[in-house]
Amino acid sequence: MADDNVMSGPVFEIDSENFKILWPELQRTMRESTFIAIDAEMSGLGISGTFQRNAEDRYQTMKAAAQSRSLISLGMTCFSLVSQTDTSNEETPNTVFYKATSYNILMLCAESFMIDPSAVAFLTGHGFDFNKLFSCGLKYMKGNIAKSKQGDSFARKLFEELVRVRKPIVVHNGFCDLIFMYECLYASCPSKLSTFMADLSEIFPSGIYDTKVVAQFHERMNSSFLEYVAKTFHTKNAKAARTARPNIVIELTSGSTEDLLGPIITGEDTKSSIEICTQFMKRGYCDKNGPSGQGICDFSHNVTDIILFEETKKRKRSRQPVNEPSRRNKESKLDTECHIVDHHFTAQCHRAGIDSFLTGYSFAVFSVLHATELKSRQILGADQTLAFTSEIPNLSDSVKTELVNRLYLNGHHPLWVTKSHFSKSSPAHEENIVRIFLGS
């Protein structure tokens, strides 16, 4: 499967030219997975400067964007639990082993759609190939899959399988991604948010987890953009492994986790004085750099620098005497002996396949750091039928209840994906579910 023609680093590139060849293996990987992380790229959002007063307004704005624009790339990483050890294992105590397979799937809407110049600049600045999209993207038509003549299209076939396997879905700030996926690959979005939430809860009954909610509301991280979250969990996982606390090891189909996550912070590099961009540190973007991510900002946008800066501040505070007044140092100054440059890691982000891996990796580490007691599990042999699983291994029930079906909406509270007593599923969804599972 690891043909150089379909591999881009550790990610499988899927398009109309190789989908038929890769589909059986992709289908098997989805069915055998423990959970699936997804990320979407769109041709634009068209909401710059738009103010949304509440969740319903936000939904209506995103729905309008999905109707006029299109899904152009879907990233998907399937994480499968392989085995785990307890404290009696001297080499890898308290370690959970996962296998991860990442895909970047080009998708092309066969109808006319809008493209925002800012989206083009942003995506091309991070390596997206629009020529390849228009020449060999998986074509699809919007609309109800139960009525569409495009029901056998590759793109819809993929989404139907995602629904059929009933796996937990992991996203990062995924409200918009899910709206675009629904509109482009499933059915026209319902008129009301409550109906959309009811449909989602039934499309993905094993639960949706949002790592931006995890980072902001549970972990209380200083920032919650994906690159920062993944790198922070990467650092936490390394620290846990060094102290024999629960940690994970990822086996990739090709390459290593460092290819996607960058080097682990060790504090052993040469001394350097770095100026941190405070806007990028808080939000994950910088106005001076423009939409392409390449501009005139003179300060560091390196996430490793940011994490090192935060660690340095913590060490300084811990060494400060209790009765000594707190001294404010410059928020953007890093003077440390552990500067690591990982520009290659930074440049890879914002590509759907890689972002889906970063999302799933963050969630896998989080689930182990907040685990119940690790117990040995019997892994099914290759000759046995693999049953669909809906449980996140090890994640404690209390944390699971707090986070399942919560999508990031704003900094105040997450959006709950549920079917309330006052809402009904949409007719299109009910028709599609019957078609997907009964084939009628």
C-alpha cells in the first residue's frame, strides 16, 4: 500500500486516479479503527468581520457559506489500539500502543462554487495544489444522497462508510467542518440548528470529541490552536514516558511521529534569545503575515519557542521567593538554553491529512493522561471478525461524559450535540440513514 506515488510523507494522498485501488484498504482501516480523526479544508468561509450573536446565527452563517462554497479536501486519520502494558513491563511501562494511518482526500464539487481569494492564499501558502484538485479531485454533487444520481460517487461512498462504521469522531474546532461535510456529502443542511444537532447525534452515535474544547475548557491551555495543542500534548506525553506514567506510542504506516509533530523538547540545545510574536502565541495566526502565512513579522511563530517560553516563565515563578513581589517580564522575550527550530513541522500544518493526525494524536494522549487504571486487553487476531467499537479506551467515564458531543462555539461554553425533546430529525437524514444501513 505504501506506494511512493500515493504517499506524501506519512500521509496517503487519495484522488480519483487511485481511489479504486486504495478503497479496500481504506475501508478495512476505517472498520478496524478505535476512533477516527477528521479535518476539512474549504474553498472559503466568507464570514470575515461577520458578527454572530448566538449559536443559531453562527449556524446560519456557516450553512450559507457551505451552500455557496465547497469542501475541497478531507483529512482522515484512523487510530487503532494495538496493545498496552502495565507497570510490570520494564521497557515500556504504562504504555498504550496505537497504529495510525492518515489520508488526505482531494474532493471537487461538480457544481459551480465560490472560492475566496484569502482561502487560496492561505492554502497555497501551506502547500495545497489547486491544479491537482481540479484535475483529479473526487467529484461530488451536493444534495440528498438518497435521491442523487451521484450516490455511487467516490466522495459520497467514503462519507457513507464513515457513517456506517459508527466510530467515535474526533475534530478540532470542528463545527464548521461538520456543516460542510453534511452539506456537501450528505444532504442540504436543515433550516434550524436544533435539527442539525439532532441529525449529527444520530449520524455519529458513538460520539464526537472536539480537541479545542479539550484544550480550552478541560486542560485550560494558554492557547488552543491545533499546532500548539498537538505540540503541548507531544511534550506532556514525552514527560509521562520518562516517569513511567501512562503514555502512548504511535506506529505510523510510513515515517515517524517526529515527521508530523517535530522534535521533542529536551532542553539540551544551544542558548538563544528569541522574540515571540504575542498575537501568534495566543491565536495561532499573525495579521502581519497575511493569509498565506508568509510575511513581514520579525518575531518567532515557532510553536516550540512558545512552549519553551512558557516553561521558562514557570521555572522563574517556581524559583521566586514567596514574599518577593511578582516582577513582570516582557511577554514576548525568551532567553533559554533549549531553543529548537522546527520550521518543517510548522510548514506542514493546515493540510487536512496532517491536521487530522495532529487532532487524533492530541486526543489519544489526552485520553491516556486522564485514564482509568490501565488493564491488559486481548486484541483480536487477524483471522477474527472485528466488531465495531464505540468506546474510547482508558478515558475515564467522568471526563468522557464532560466532553462527548461538545463542539467548540466560543470561549464561553461549548455547543452540545444532542437530540432534544423539542427537536426532530430532518426527513432527508431519516431517508439517508435507511439507505445507508438497509440499502433501500
